[in-house]
Amino acid sequence: MTTILFRQPDGSERMIEVEAGTSVMQAAILNGVDGIVGECGGSAMCATCHVHVEEGGEVLDAASETESEMLDCTATPRDACSRLSCQLFAGHVERITVRIPERQV
């Protein structure tokens, strides 16, 4: 199991435990976490699941070229910790903390 802590722009937080293989985007959508849209369903084609990884990112695989290109299209500014949550999967880390940007579209 992986624990995902979703931090909203207003500072509120929600913690969810998920099985290995579940994407951070899937966890958010299945559990009604506000701020993750996921218009493309997780195929790294829309950038509406942009998050900033605050904890746990150091052991994740680097962003692919496709993901990196999509991160250039986010509605809020990209930073060094930006990732598409559809490309982050439980099982690689025990805990991950992601900050949801103020807007996705």
C-alpha cells in the first residue's frame, strides 16, 4: 500500500491509501479529490492532472519526454517538482505528498 497525501491550494489535506499500480490521478478521481481533472483518462495527453510532488519524488522514475512536453502546457506554472499525476504510480514509494495547483484548465 502507498499513502498519498493530497494538499489543496487552501492548505487543506486529504490522505488516501491505495494498492500498488494505482496512479495518483486514479486515486484522486476515485476518491473525489478536488482539483484533479484527468480529461484524457490517464494517457498523458492533456495536463489536467498536474501536481507538484512535495515528498516521495526522489525515488520516482524521471518524467518521460511525452510527460515533460505536456508539463509545458499546464494551466499553472510548471516547476522542478511538477509531474502529471497519471504518470505517478503507487508501489514505488510508501508515501507521496502532492500539492494540487490552483487550476488545471
